[in-house]
Amino acid sequence: MSNAKDTPAEQERPLNARVIAGARGWKGPAAGRAGHVETGSIYLGTTNQVAGLYPWMQAAGLPAEGVPIGPDLLTGEMECIDPAGWVGRLTSNPGVWIQGQPGVGKSAIAKRIATWLVGYGYQLLCPGDVKGEYSELVRRMGGQVVRVGRGMDRINPLDSGPLGRKLHTLPHAEAERLRAEINGRRGEFLHALLATTHGLGHRPVAAESTALSSAIRLADQLSRDRDPVIPDVISVLRAPTGELFDRLMVSDEAEYISLTRQLVAALENLCDGPLAGLFDSATTTPLDLDSPAVSVDLQPLLGAGDAVVAAGLLATWSYSYAAVDTARALGRASRPVVLPLDELWRALRAGPGMVDALDGITRLNRSKGEVSMMVTHSLRDLDALPTEEDRAKASGLMERCDTLVLAAMPRSELERVDAQRPLTDGEKDIVASWSSPATTGADGSTMVHPGRGKYLLKIGARVGVPVQLMLTPAELDLYDTDAAIRAHRESPSTEVVA
């Protein structure tokens, strides 16, 4: 039976016909076009005032702004993450800590956040992509991928970046001040690189540090038309001038050699053996800081061993982050940066230089507008650092990330998290429930890990929100980290014969 208020056209319309609003929206009072859907009103009250709801309380969802993740597993509403936008309201810093078992989607949510932030005007910077996971994503964004390896791209860790290329345009006093800043950064990097197993195995002692800083400055003076490289520093140390003797307060060459012999040998090791041809000559491909995304791919170094990868991480982080930082100082880098650091354990074990660098980033990212994302499997990765000082600095990384993303992990690991960031029993229960499948799939059924794509979003001290990441078909292709093991599993040679 037709409603008396219906128009003749509406009375004749079939019941299953699609109803689509016109270009000007719906007709009638309070209608028309709308650019967005209102979020509605929020009402707060004590348990005495709204006793009918107690004890069935559910924390309010996160603001519907920033990067959309997926539906809340309890309420179904869409949940989002906005690390920078929440600063000053829900959080005090834009750092994001992502932790969970291997293979449950840590990289996927990190890439989702990074991709959307690029769309919002950020620049994606991956200074040391150890597994090459971001290369294809960066290419799809129209960004730059630098592949470091023998016969590929080389990076000079003493490269001054955009700052050095602008020095000749500055007044003398300003140019000398910036040159001193550049040489200070070069010295800090070489100190860190010498602490690796390919160098001294420890940071240079006082006399070695003085000799190294002086040699860097002298090498810079001798190569004014280009950036110095590590062999230039070695040449200065091997042919000392009176200035080096004065700085070290030595009177003869024998005394000088006694103080610098180990330092020179360690620098020679950085240019020979496994590291030969990687970081001992001029940069072949300068970073394109006008690109929407930049990745320094270190995957070609994986076959050379952990020590080479560690040195590579130190070199590329020193070069990449210094390039952005100095470009920002010159007003050339106006965009904020998103820094995803996958495989955090590997970066931290690269040496004290990486621990110090990451410590500085998490302390200054709010003032610089940077979103840093630290991705790791376990807090035990931090305990494996060699010195108590490094472990203390590393433990502060998580504490300075107000946005905590917890993927599937066992209860024992949740207890470690709880010691630094208190979790409720309910939060532990739901994350632990994702950590292992209930069935084995031996009956031939398709089995999906129960924690795949599920995360607990813990913002500051708020109650955590469990969400399911919803990926588009393009993301399923770009974020796939199981391709290699899936190909091996599906290969005929891996079939098991009963």
C-alpha cells in the first residue's frame, strides 16, 4: 500500500529500484549535499549517573582522522591513526612503536601509515631498508630507490649533502660555521663506524679522537672543490703535519705513530675487505630530496654478513638523515618526514652510533614534525645490546612513542611490555589470543593465522582499541612479505611423500 505523501513518480517506482541522490543531494528540510558525515555527539557521565550502562562499559573509539586502519573488532566502527595530529591532544609526541611476532602484519600497518602520510604531504625516508621491503612501494609513489652494493650505488658517508653544495653562496662567517657543523657530523659518524667489528671494536680513545677530528678538518681543507672521502682522512693521518703534532702534543714521528697506529689500521679496514668499494669513494647517486619518497636499499649487503650490514646501516643513516636535516636548515626541506625503521634489532646492534641517532630522533621528532615508526619483534632485542649505557638509551625509545601498536605476541612478551607501558588484563588477553592458531590445518582446510592483520592501538594511557587492518588489492600485492617462503612451499621439490 502506497504512502499518501509519496509523489506519483515515487508511487510507480519498483520496490527494488536503486535510489540515488541527485547532483544537489536529497530534497527536503535539512537535506542537500554534504562533504562529510558528522561524527555525532559524545556524552560523558559517571557510573552513578549512567548506572544502567555499568559494568558493560566500552572505551570510546579514536578520532576519525588521519590514516584509516579498519574496523574496531568490538564495535565495528572505523578506527584511524594520526600520530602527528594527536600531539597536544591525545599524545605528547608523534612516535609510533609497532611490536609483534614475525609474519602477523607489522610491516603492513607501517607501510599503510607511511603511504597515507605521503598522500597528506609527508616525505617517506627509509635510510636503511635492510630487506628491500620498501623499494617497490617507493617506486610506485614515483620516488627514488638507491641500491647500495658492489657494482651498484655507492654512498660517501662524509658527503655534506645539500648543505655543502650551498656553502660557496654563503657569507664567509656563515660558511665557516656551517663547515664546522658538517665536519662535526663527519667525525661523529667515523667515531661510530670505528666502534664496529670492522673498525677498532670500540669508540676511539681521547688521543685517537683528537687525531681523527683534526684529520677530517685537514682533509676537508685539502679537497675544497669536493667532499672528502675516508681514504683522504687516511692520507692526512699517514703524512702528519705540524698541526697534528701540536694537537696531540707529540714531539717526534715515533711518538705520533704510537698514538695513531691502531686508528689508521682501523680506517684502512673500512676501505678494504668486505667493505671495499661500498663507502670509500664519492657518492654515485645523491638523494633526491624533492622526491615524495626515498629508500636506501641495503638488501644486496645481506649476503656479506651482519657486520657489513651493520656498517651499511651506520653509513646510510648518517648520510641520509644528515642530508634531510641540513636541507631543512637551509629551508629546502619544508615537508615533514616519516621514518619507518623495520628490523629495529638489526639497526640497534649496528653500534653505539645507531643507538645515539635513534635516541636523538625520538627526543626531537616533535619539534621537527617527524613521524618515526619503530618496528620490532621483542623487547629482548633491546636487552641484547652490548653495554648498559646502550640498553638504557634503547629502553627509552618505546617510552617516547605515545602511539603503541601491539600485534600478536605471547603473554610472556606482553608482561615485558606491561613493565614499561601498563596493560590491563583484558588487553593482554585479547592480544595473546591472536598469538597461535587453534587448528593445524592438517585436514586440508585453508588456515589463516588468527593474528594476521589484528592490532591493539594503545594511545597514551587510554584503553586499547582492537582493530583489523583492511588492505586494498594493490596493498595486498605491495605489502606481501611472504612471497619467497610461499614460492618455496608451493615448489614441487618441497612436497612430502607419505
